[in-house]
Amino acid sequence: MDPPPQFPLDSQENPNPNPNPLLDPDPDSISIWDQNPNPNPNPTLDHYLPFSVPKKRRRGRSQRIPASFRVPLNFNASSFSSNNDLPSVVSARNPSSLVQSSKGPDVSDEIIVINKEAKTEALIALTAGFPADSLTEEEIEGGVIPVIGGIEQVNYTLIRNHIIARWRENVSNWVTKEMFIGYIPQHYHTLLDSAYNYLVSHGYINFGVAPLIKERIPAEPSKPGVIVIGAGLAGLAAARQLMRFGFKVTVLEGRKRAGGRVYTKKMEGGNRLCAAADLGGSVLTGTLGNPLGIVARQLGEMLYKVRDRCPLYSLDGKPVDPDMDMKVESAFNRLLDKASRLRQLMGEVSVDVSLGAALETFRQLYTHAVNDEEINLFNWHLANLEYANAGLLSNLSLAFWDQDDPYDMGGDHCFLPGGNGKLVQALSENVPILYEKTVHTIRYGSDGVQVIAGSQVFEGDMAVCTVPLGVLKKGSIKFIPELPQRKLDGIKRLGFGLLNKVAMLFPHVFWEMDLDTFGHLSDDPSSRGEFFLFYNYATVAGGPLLIALVAGEAAHKFESMPPTDAVTQVIQILKGIYEPKGINVPEPIQTVCTRWASDPFCFGSYSNVAVGASGDDYDILAESVGDGRLFFAGEATTRRYPATMHGAFLSGLREAANMAHYANIRSLRMKVDRTPSNAYSSASLLADLFREPDIEFGSFSVILDPKNADPKSPAILRVTFGEPKKKSHDIAKHDQHSNKLLFQQLQSHFNQQQQLHVYTLLSRQQVLDLREVRGGDEMRLNHLCEKLGVKLVGRKGLGPSADSVVASIKAERGNRKPVSTSVSIKPGMSKLKAGIMKRKLIRKAKVVKKSNGPILHADMNGGSAAKVPEETRITDQVLPDVLVSGKNQNDLSNP
């Protein structure tokens, strides 16, 4: 799923004209605690519709000024109604590369009007993870429409958004295609089929546990057997979806229960006291579009909003002055904003710097005039940040610690009354789970998989591994053959942190019931996360339950702390807060202390982006291996929603779709042409070759067959849409670093740029002629598409004719001596995926001229274009080409 429209990372920053904003104001003349942020730093955003979303930094304490998605207020189908403004070839955010159509649109080039609520439906699609008015990369690669950027794209997105909105009206219903046929014109039924099939197969609609959805699971499987390793939320989501697809599913779970790191324990005491304590995942972080919120609705459960009020108490138990609290919190947020600007100025160097080091540097610069209580307050916010990331700030990447912020689910943070075990119980119903099956070996190959648990061997056509990142890091499972090195490096780079809890059932409630959270300060920085936050669960647990959190360094020390000592310390804190108010604090009836780092089925709590890692590593962990035999799901495999329960759930739906896709390919007796499992994926290989193109001009780059200098010899041309233009001094600066990919990733992430790479095969002579075309990229693109009649396709559309070229170039370059650079690439960083920040195609849907002709592959030796073999045509049905432009199918070898 693609992210919603991007918004400025630092939308609350105070603009500063100083060329070095980090040194202004002078720390000797003014304290950061006294600075006032600009309440409206960007007045141009007044024309946008705010869509509130809490940032990760506020996980433990709701932010007082929420960040916002910014959606254009004027989005509507009518905004596309001016046909005179529709271009025939478009680029992403690059109007200068448009090639205007010489013909007006035909009568079929009209915007479909389904209803008058296009804007509302676009916002609903946004909450489901789709851009409001364009395609996700997954949709593009899935070939949902034959031509990207055209009138079909506009209509497809309108139909897609409408289907999502229709299901969201009643998530207990099964939405059928026939519901839309009556009012969607017949000549749009192809788009309806495409949108509906994509949404159903990828789990965006018709998922969950409602009776009408459960009855769609066939009584008898009709497809091969698959194995799901782990019965957490990712495993359960994958299993249920695969069962509905008709697969024979077997789930192997090492514990005696389902749920994994989501665990609701029933605590009991005398006088029939009991309470449901969530010892693992507890808070639904954002409810707008949250799939677990949808499952709760299907169960008839009402979510409980966690109230924002969170008073803090000093070491002596006295309440912290609210004005001082607000002052320090604002200062803390400004330091985070300064750290954000620092990483932009540092460029790729920030990859090797921790967030903790940056914050500590700024704290020393700006806190010369603060008292001890303000320092303790500041440390509390650091502990809250470590809670949000389940990691020490000294280990978090300054560059990418918050890379998932733009994708946060909007809406309130909520509890599920009675605990999240209700979700686990519903999702595991009628799922064939074998408990106490601890997997220690996974064999995978072209013929299928073998999963070994103890002395038992389970065989299947495919398997999906949903074990936590901590298990992969520990090496508890042996993979045969060994996982690709890039995946091993990604596992090593990503962080996996720790959060522990103390759950206490009391004989009665003695704390305030008008709040859901309260915090406690520490004067020891190394213990700042020790019992720093309390959750009032009495409102949702069914009994007088308090839960104290232990984060950061304190969470690791807590693993070896005797439970009696931990409970004693918590009770002393509570007595210090409430006994001065004349409130007696009773002894708890039952207590539970978690030890997640010592748990052999997880070895920690949830993932984070450690120093040296990036969001790209989540994508690497998600990659399948063994030519579509072994898949991976879990919260550490989703770069958009890591460290969340809904992220784990969505990753299970994602991999179920991927597994069904590969099964369909094999059912057609086809084999996806992929590199060996211990090498790069095909996308990464092609991207790596283009890191050193043989020819570059404008937005065009070319790699040539080094063994063939014939003018008619083949070449692969790549066109980059949406690439920010570089200044000459920037280019010189970039060339000084071998770690160019990471710099590009930083640039993409912080400038919110979007890129699209499309390809075609040309002859060497055609490339040279194209380079000589005057008038910039616009005229070159016109020459390419209009004069040569070339179709630009996605990487999957290059076909077998390009494989030999890629293989030849790879082999030749493999014989070269590596080029020396001024900065060496650190171990583990050189194999980051070349496509680092995956770009969406088009932010605003625009028109390209339709091409009704068949796709023909060029004959590089001259003559007419060759017909596509039958096998290739079948491939195109399963993995369709993504076309960007093209008028006719002329011989590509004739310039």
C-alpha cells in the first residue's frame, strides 16, 4: 500500500533565514525553553484539508498539536473535467516533461461520475493506505490499468475509491462486483473488474471475521498446502486469507496460545475480582482505516479512546506545574525539529549518527539556564520517545528513526475493552493451528518447502515465516539454503527493542478515573524509563487494574530485577503520589511482570530503525526467497507500519496476496525469471547497474552491452520522472561519496520527492541520436515516443530480450576492478536496494493517449518488430507491462 499525500515533516517549525539555522539563536543569549514556535509557519496550507494523525514521538502521550495530512480541498472528479488540459505523456511532478497531445480526446475520454462524494471517498481511500487520486506502486506493478497516467487512471481511482468507501459503510457485508454494475457504465466494467479484483485479492476489502465473510471460506481446499510459521497477528491474517483463497493451511505455533506478542492475561483475585491485562500490544495507534478497528467493528466491539490528559508527578510525588510541563514539552519538540534539520544538513553522514547524540548535543547547547526539575522533565520525554521506538536513543538512527511518520494511521489512540485477546480469539477461530511446534529448520527450493519442528517434518508448496525479528536475529531458525546475504544484512541492521510492563490488580480503584495515563519523573537519566508511565485500565479491563511501563535502558535492567523488588518500587511511587492527598494505597491482589527479552519466541518487543539502517531494510526483510516459495511477514517487514499491531496484520494480508500470485503463475506452468536466491532481486540488479550508467543526459540514462560496439547492438534506456534537478556543485559533492544511494534516500525522504523509473530497449545508435536531440527532456521524450513509437515499461515489462543484455553487462562489470572512492562503504550497507525509497508514480492523474496495438518487442538487428511468443503473452497476462506512452510500434533499430 502506498502512503497518503506527503506533508512537510517539520510543518510546525519556525522558518529561519539564517544560512545555518542550527546555530540561531545564539545559545549564549537565549534558551530554547523560551522560544515560541510559529503557529502558522506556512499560510499556503490554509487551502488544504487537515487530516490529523499522531506522530510516533507521541505514542505514550498524545500530542497536543497533532500533525496533519494535507489533502487539497478542491479534489473532485470535476477537477479533471477540462479535457483541453490533458497531456498525452506525463511525468511525476515534472510538468516540463509533458508532451502535449496533437489530437483532442475521443468520446470515451470522459471522467466517470459515480456520485457527488468523490472527495469524501478519496479521504476514505486515503485512510486505507491509497493515494487519493493516483496509483500505488503495487497497483502499477500489478498492471491494474494498461496505460499509466491516462484517463483510465482517473476513472480507475474513482471506481477504486468508491468500492472501498462502499465496503467501509458496512464492514460486516461482503461487497460483490454486481453491486456496482447497475450504475457504472458498461464501457467501464473492465476498470471495475480490475479495481474489484485487486482490492479483494490484496485484502483491502472483504476481510475479517464477520459471518458473511467467514462463510466465503471454502469447506474443502482446492489449492496446494501452505505452511504458516507463527500464530501472531501476521500469521493469523495470512492464514485466514489463504484459507479463503482455497489453500490448505497449516499453522505452526511454538507457544501454547495464539497471538504472539499480543497477549491478554486474565488476572483474578478474591471477591470475584478479575481484569483483562494486555501484557503485549495494547494500544490501537490510530483508528481511521485501522484494519484491527474494522475487525473490532465486525465483532460489535466499541473502542475506547485514550484521553489526552496525562499529568506528571515529581520524585516527591507532587504534581509538576502545568506551565513548566508545557514549556519543557514545547522545548523538547523544538529540539526534535532541530535534529530533523540537522540530518538534512549532514546528508549521508547522518546515517551513522544516533538520534540520542544529536539531542544530547542540542540539549547541552540550549539548556544552560534550566533547573533540575526541568532536566527531569526533559528526561521523561526522552523515556517516552524510547517507549515509542522500543529502543535506546543512542541506538536509533538520526536519519531514519521516524521514517514511518508520514504513514501513521489517523484518528484516536484506543483500547479494546476486554483486551486485544478478543481479536486473537476471533481471528484464530477455525484456523488449523498446531501449538507447541517450535520450528528450528526451514528448507526451501524450487519444488516446495520443508518445515521441521522437533522431530516432525511438515511439507508444503509454500511457507510464510512470521516469527519476530528478534528470533531471526538470534538465529533460532536454520534456513537451508542460507538466506540471501542482503536479507541477513537487513536483519542485522534493523533494531529490535524492548518494553516491559508491571500489571497490578488492586482490591479497589484509588486513582483518578477521569484520566487514562499519568507519568512519574526520575532524577537518574539511566533509569528515566523505569515506571515512567502508568495506564489506567480500570475503564476497559473489567476491574481495578493499573499497568506501569518500563522503557529504554531500564527495560533491560528490569529483565533481571526480582518481581517482588519491582512491585515494591512501583507501590512506593504510587504511595508518594496519593498518600499526601490522604488516599491509602492498598497492596495489589495479583501482579505480573513481563520479560519479553527473555522470551525465546520473540527476544524483545518490536522493531526500530537503528544507526546504519533505513526504512529500506523493512522492504528487504519482506522479500520472498526461493523463487516464490518462502515468504516473510510481521511488523518488521512493513516500512510504513512497523512496530504496530495493524502493521503485522496488514503484512499477513500482503503476503497472502503474494503467495496466491506465485501459485497462479505456477498453475499456468510458468516460472518467474528471477536471479538465484542468494543474489539480488531483479529490481535491485537492474538498479545497481544503473548506478554507473554508460551514458547520461537529462533525465535519461543508458547501460550498454560492453562486448558489442555495433551501432545496432542493444542498449537499455531508463527515464527518470520526478527527479529533482541537481545543481552542478551538488553533483560534484555527491561524487565524493561512494555511498551515493543513501544520500539519494535522504534527499528523497526529507524533500518528499517522488520518482518513477521506466525503461525501454533501444539500439546503440538510437541512444546516440536521442542524446543529440535539442530542446531538453521534453523534446527527447517526444522524439522517443512520437517518432520512434517506443513504449516505456516498468522493469517487469522489459522481458527476456533484455535479460541477456543485463547478464552480459553484469558479467563484464563483475570482471572490473572496483573504482576507488574517498569514502568506503561500510559492511552491510553496500547491498541496500538501489531503488531505496519506493516512489509512487503520479500525484495528480493526467491523461496519456491510448494505444490499442499489441506490445511488440524490438528486433535489435533491424527489420520489423518481432511477434511476442505465446509464453510471453501468458506472462503478460500474469505480470502485465506497465505502459507510460507510445503511439505506434515502429522498428526500434531505425533511428
